[in-house]
Amino acid sequence: MWFTKLIINYQFEVVQTLVFRVYDVDTQFHNVDVKVCSNVAMLKLDEQQFLGEATCSLSEIVSKSNRSLTLDLVHREESIKSTRSQNLGELTVHAEELSSSKIAMEIIFRCSDLEYKDLFSRSDPFLVISKIVEGGISIPICKTEVVKNDLKPKWKSVFLNIQQVGSKDNPLTIECFNFNSNGKHDLIGKIQKSLADLEKLHSSGQGENFFLPTAVGNNHHNKVLKSQLFVEYFSETVEHTFLDYLAGGCELNFMVAIDFTGTHVRNSSP
């Protein structure tokens, strides 16, 4: 008996066919990742003893009340046949939804002492939250509404989930802009914090100073501003997913009615 774990994205609208092939490999490859072995051309599956294979769809597993499915291992050429095949053993597949994918955060931000960016009025600030991916590129994932003529704004709740961010420890860039109708918004300041850091800011009640990237010649540094960002509210909840409804016995009914009388057709039509 052995156990192994794979992470697969489930799409209920797509038929995701899974094929499991079981081999008896040489002892020198025991406890070694197959992917690692394949990359260095060490483990060749065609030289190992094939024990059997099983096929199913991912939806067959997740639709079970206990999310477990036991499959018969058969010869490779028999796996696609509908007739009774020789049983070479059993393979049990169990699916578990990652709990982190259900976690969602509700956050309320406010600021203090924002700088004037408009000539005859106070700034019209809004926030843009971005996640940082490989290469240091920022990808926007959330934006607040614009608060007109306010240097101490408080925005409505923003909602983020772990699927958007990746992890509570992944860095986020929070930028504060002054809205301009021509689309060329002025950067007031920015900070970099993870969701875990924002939760700590809320617990402490303290603010975080914005900074502005500046460059003098070839020297690049961040100018720390008087303006601060506060986390007024931080709440973490669990959102129920489609799989939860399936496990709870959710049933969907579909009904189609067809009018064969022809009463809906114009008399001039043949």
C-alpha cells in the first residue's frame, strides 16, 4: 500500500479524464520523484514492469459523498473496453478541496494626511491593489471607489480571496492615486504588504507610511511620506464552493418545452 498526492484544478463544466498507470520500479528509484528522474533521463517507464491502469473522470470522484472512488486496475489495452476485463488489483482515489482556496478577506482601508494633487481642491484618492508575480511585475487584482475631495478618505470594503493572491504571505502592492478624468492619475504613494501584514496592522491599530520611488541620477531610493494607510477592518471568512453544494446533495433540474402546434408561426410562412 502506498500514498501519493497531486494538485489538480477542478472545472465542473469540463470533462477532465484521468489516467492512472501503476508500475513496479527498481528499488534504486524508490522514494524518488518520477518527474525528477525523467528530467535527468534516469527512470524509463518502458523498462519497468507495468502492473495496470485505471481511467475515470475527475467529476466522478468529487461527486461522491465521501469523494472517494475505487477503480479496478486492468491491462492497458483493456482499459477502453466495455467488456469485463481481468482485474489486476484496485486503486482508490480520494479528492480533497484545498481549504485555502475557500478563504476570503474583507478589508476596509482609510488614509490620513494625503498630499494635495489638485490645484484648486483636495485630492480625489482611490486605491489599487496588485499582486507581484515572477520578474517583479505587478498585476492589479482589486480597486476601490474614488473618494472626492478628501485627504483623510475611508473606502468601502474590498474583498480578496486566496485564489487571487496565492498566499497570505505573498507580497501585495497598494498604490494610492489621485483621480483625473483624463485617465492620467497621479500617484500619491504606495506600500508593499502581504495579507498577513495587513492583518497585523489592523490588530495593532497603527498606520503604515506611504513612500514614493525617486531617482537622482543613477541613485534610486524611496521617499517616505507623512501620509499613512490604516486597516480599519479585517475579516477572514470561508466561502462555500460548488463542491460543497454537490457534497450536500444539491440537485439541478432542467426542463425543455417544445411547441409543435405551429401556432407561433406566421400564416405567411410556409
